[in-house]
Amino acid sequence: MTRSGSNGGSADHRRTPVDAAATSPVTMGARRRASMREVADLADVAISSVSRVLSGHPDVSAQMRERVLSAVHRLEYEPDFLAQSLRRGQTLSVGFVLADISNPLMADIVLGAEAVLRGAGYSLLLMNSENDPRMDAQHVRFFQSRRVDGMLLSLASETDPTTLETISLTEGPAVVIDRRLPEELGASAVVNDHGPGMEAAVEHLIDLGHRRIALITGSTAQLPGRERMDAMRAVVARRPERVETIYRPGSFSTEHGEGAAREILSGPDRPTAVIAGGNQLLIGTLKVLREQGLRVGRDISLVTCDEVPLSELYEPPIATIQRETVGLGRVAAELLLGRLVGGEAPRTEVLPTTFLPRPSCASPPA
Amino acid sequence: MTRSGSNGGSADHRRTPVDAAATSPVTMGARRRASMREVADLADVAISSVSRVLSGHPDVSAQMRERVLSAVHRLEYEPDFLAQSLRRGQTLSVGFVLADISNPLMADIVLGAEAVLRGAGYSLLLMNSENDPRMDAQHVRFFQSRRVDGMLLSLASETDPTTLETISLTEGPAVVIDRRLPEELGASAVVNDHGPGMEAAVEHLIDLGHRRIALITGSTAQLPGRERMDAMRAVVARRPERVETIYRPGSFSTEHGEGAAREILSGPDRPTAVIAGGNQLLIGTLKVLREQGLRVGRDISLVTCDEVPLSELYEPPIATIQRETVGLGRVAAELLLGRLVGGEAPRTEVLPTTFLPRPSCASPPA
DNA sequence: GGGCTTCCCGGTAACGGTTCCGGGAACCCT
DNA sequence: AGGGTTCCCGGAACCGTTACCGGGAAGCCC
């Protein structure tokens, strides 16, 4: 049998499928993609046979394989991802919703996640929600319509009802990063245990003699903000010393860091130690400290969360509550892959935090 | 006429299309997506009419529109992006190849680009090439097979032949970021004019009395590295003063920054001023400066490229050759959109750099 | 030599849309 | 009344794959 290519009457004529694999010398590189149909015609076999060869189906003779592969090679055929996705019902892509990629913490997470996903043949769709819960929900819905196989979520809010409902309507698996969602949503999670790091930091400050400590942190609609406040409260409650505390939750931004720091530090009896609950908050805090001429590690002690170049290289180096940020992304991706290809059930993975003392913490001035 | 749904014999039976829009109480949210076919059946019209209504085709009566939209609403129908993409031949997605998202410069660029693309309905696929030209090419090919509509490229090497060939074989438009490619490739570009910023910095240092200046910079296979070295050479050549220069091109990494700085600064006659050509290089340089006990702005003058929190908040603040990083990404995205939807021709957009003097630069010690 | 496997292969119906074509009905004009 | 538009709609091809089904040919066994 010899199939003679193209069937006759087409109601739908767009580009004409002439000279398949010929690179026109003018528009270099604009070579039309070959389709499976063309491979089949060239090899003079059925299109289904081509598919079978390419997908490693057992019902293929050695001769058939050789014939098809040679045609594939000659046409430089590459399967169309789109058609495959449509047919197979999976896109091999995952969506990542995050507040702001320019935050180095997030960037590290993305770095880790992307590498793992890439290794498994998945690619990463990225959308910034600019810390707006409505955008969270919007992006989730958008990814859903894009038919991503799964999602990685670093949500602006853990409690926004629209976001939660949107997630519950989601088809594929979702993994939230450093957030906790209601069990019923069936999302996996990778979280840090923020308690130990924060507790060690507060203990350290109290041991140094601090009795008035301020915590500037992000939104309590997110796990880290809540756990950090709780941990500080717990330490203060169990220590025999009488320690005054100032809590300034708000948003995870330099603006809030600056505003809160200014408010805290301009009062009459200011704290002798400040904990900035994030790298953006640290920036705002440092601006105010400089502006007020307060010397870190002498006039005031300072602790920050999440290591960045600034914290290590600042003079003096800034004590930091650390966690493995790249690992966070990596684990998130692994959790997702586990559900995607391993058929695992949703689960929560907990990663540690530790406190790294540095010269920014000293005994309070007398 | 009344089409009675599903046609009889199917050779291909997967999930059975029963109870379209019914949320099962147990598996909440696992509602099957409705297809256009189902909408058409419910509205008792042809599938093509549904398509026409949804795509705003003029050949639609008011009554038809109302009927279809009501069915769409009842089934909560959403068109399948995949099927649309396959049929229309566009995916509304663009691929972004970059060295390393954890570099704040890159993160800012991505931030700017993503926002613009999102506004135009496009989404962003992201891949890190880890500064490996082979990965550049690999990712470009991968995106190509993913059928992205266009690409944003921040390449590890401007000269790698495999990469160039791969790009030349690319179908859609490409925009390179802060790189220059051979004209024939037909890529658009957004670049910084690194000359003015660097020239101003070097002039400033010479004016302050420096006669021995080192430049630690990234790969000369990338535009910024080349232009920065050229600019410094040009200034030194045209100034009457006799200025010695030390050039240490390498890679855009903390390791190179550290290695080069150590090498430069441990010699007998070390330079009195160092220019670090990037934020990663700055980090490496600062480590060495601290390690050798050299005080910035007193024992040695320091200039860096690209503003980061560290440069502004360091004590003393570090003079910086600045550029608008978020804008870089934004312009890149606009250039791409111009070609994607506006049908514009490839072109190159040039953005400025400026020098911001700060106390890290002072007269050399006597 | 007939019946039963086994091995392969071609045909074809999907996946879920878009768009071209043709044609019926209503309207207009002379 | 007949011919030409205009307005809408249904039918069908097609985008590029996948996977099921059926069947021909060859091999095996008794």
C-alpha cells in the first residue's frame, strides 16, 4: 500500500504545506515544523506506527523502527508539545504564584524549585501577585485555565475566602510554601518551623540583658508572622526575667519596616533590641537606625530573619535567624512531583530554622 | 433539529462524560470541565455557533448570543487554553532564559517583564541556565518545542556558536537583554549604555587623585563586561594623568569577585580604588576587604555596579553605577509584545547608566 | 491441515476548539 | 415575480497527537 499524502478537499486553508524541510535562504531558520503526518508519508507507514515507534510501544518491528527513525531524522521532526498535551491531558508545566520575585527569599525558592522541576521535565510558569490576595486567586484561576498540572503557592493571605475557594476548585495538586491551609483543601505544604530560631534569638537577647525587645514582622495572615510572634511570646512567658515586648506586625515590605522602626525608635523609652522579621523589613529598619544615628551592636541590638548578603557583610555583621531558602523551593517541588508522578498523598514537610548570633547583638548600653 | 449528544461508537473511551456540572460532595472541587460540545448540546445549537458567540464573531443574533451565554454560565464553561493554542497556533506564553534568578538584577528584570506580559495576557515560562552556554541553547530549544510565542534571553554567552545557531532556528521573535547578537539573527535587544556610567565613575576616581584603579568584572562574552572595560580604557587614555589600570574579567559570581579581589589586594602595590562590576562581584570583594582589614572610603575606594540594598546601606554607602533594572525588563517585554502583537520589526533599545558618587570613594591615603 | 496464539500494522475516533463554506430565510429593489 | 443582498446558522475540515480496535500474516501444536 502506498498512501499518497494529503487528502483532497480542505475547507480550511492556511499556510500550504509545501517543501517541508527546506530552509529558505532568506528567512533563515523559519523552517516549517514537520508533523507526524509528514514523517508517516515519508516513511510510507501509518501515522499510528510513527506514534508507536516514538512512544516506545512494544508492537514495533525492528525494521519499522529503523524506517520511522530515519524519516524522523531527515525531517528533523519534533513532536508538538501542544498536541501531546491536549491529547494526553497533561501539560508538564506547573504554575508558581508568589508575592514578588524581586525578594531574594522568593528568588531562592524559585531557583530551587525550578531546578528540581526541570530535572523532571516540567517547566515553570511564574506570576507575581504583588502581595494582593485578589491577585492570588486570579492567578490560580488563570493557571487552572492554562491547564497546569500542579501549582506552587506562596500566598499573600492564608485566610482570604476567595483564594481558598479558588484553590478548592483546583483540579491538580497544589503545594503551599511556608503557609498553612485548612486540611480539607488537600494541599501539600512545606513550612519552616519558625519557633526554634526565634526562640533562640530571643533567649540570646534576654541572656545579654535586654529587657525591652521589639519585633517588626509581616502579616499575621501568613505563617511566618504568626509563628514568630508566638515564639517570642512563649519565651518571654517562660523566662523568669520581666521582659517588655513590642510587636509590630504589618506587611512584608521595606515601607512597613521603616514606618514601624521609626515609630518604635523615636519614642521616649525605646527598646534596646529589635528583631526584623524579614529581609525587606531589615532594610527599612536599617534606614531608620542610620537616620537616627543609632549604632548597631552598641546603641541597639539587631536580629534579622533570612540571610542575605547585607546581613553578613554589614558592619557589624547582623545576627540572623536562618533557614535554607533554596532547599525550601526544592522540597516544595519534590512534594509536588511526588503527587504528580508518584501518586503520593498530600502531606506537610517541616524544615528547621536556626539562630546565628553575630556582633549586632550585644549587651544593652547602661 | 435536536442534536442528541454523544455519537455512538467510540474507539477511545476514557473518563465517561456524565453529570457535567455537578460538584461531588466528597471530592470537592474535582468538577469535570465542561466542553464546548456540552454547551452546544445544552443550548441546542451548533458547536460552531458557540464558538462564534464566544469569540465575538459578528454573525450572531441577539437571541443566539443570549442562549449560548446562558448555557455557558450554567455549565461554568471555560474554554480550554490548550485546544485554542493548538488550533490558533499560538500559546500566549513567552520563555525567559536567564543565568540565575537569585541574582537580584535578574529578579528585577523578571519582575518588570512579567508585569508587562501579564497585562497583555501572556504568561512567563522561566528557566535558569546556571551561566552555562550549553544550557542556554538547550533551554531555547526546549521553549521552541513548547511552542512559546516568543523569548526573552539573558544569555550566558553572546558568542557561543551552538546558542547562536539555535536562536537562528527559532520561529518566534526573540529579545535579548543587555546583550548584543549578530544582526542576521533578527533578534531585538534592550541594552544599557554602560559607557557613561563607567566613565563618570572613573573620572570621579581620577579627580579624587587615584592613579591605580582596578576593575573586577564579568565575562567579556557579555556586553556589560566588554563595555565597562572599554569605557575605563577610554577615560584613562584621554586623561592627561598617568593612570595604571588592572583588569580582572572573569565570571559574574561571588567566587570570581573574591578570587580577583584577593589576588589584586594582596600584592605589594595594590590599587587605591576598586570597581566591582556587579552585585555578586561586590559581595566577593567586600569579603576580601574585610578579611584584609581594609576600610572602605579610607584605605581604599570602592565603586559597584547595579544598586542593591547592600550598596546603599553599607557603612559607608557605596558609590554605584546605576541603571533602572525593573525598567530593563519592562522594555524587553514591550519590545517583544511589539513584535508579537504589533508586528513591529526587530530593533534595539538603549537605556542609560549613571554614576552615583557616595562616601565609599575618597582621596587615596597619602 | 485446521485452530489458536503471537506479532505487527493500518484505520480511525477522539482531545477541544476555530474557521471556512454553503445555504436557507428574510428583505430589498426594479 | 424574479433576482440579488444580507443576516445567520449548521456542517465539516483541521490543528497534531494518542490509543483502541480489528485484522492479516506467520508460527505453533496436535
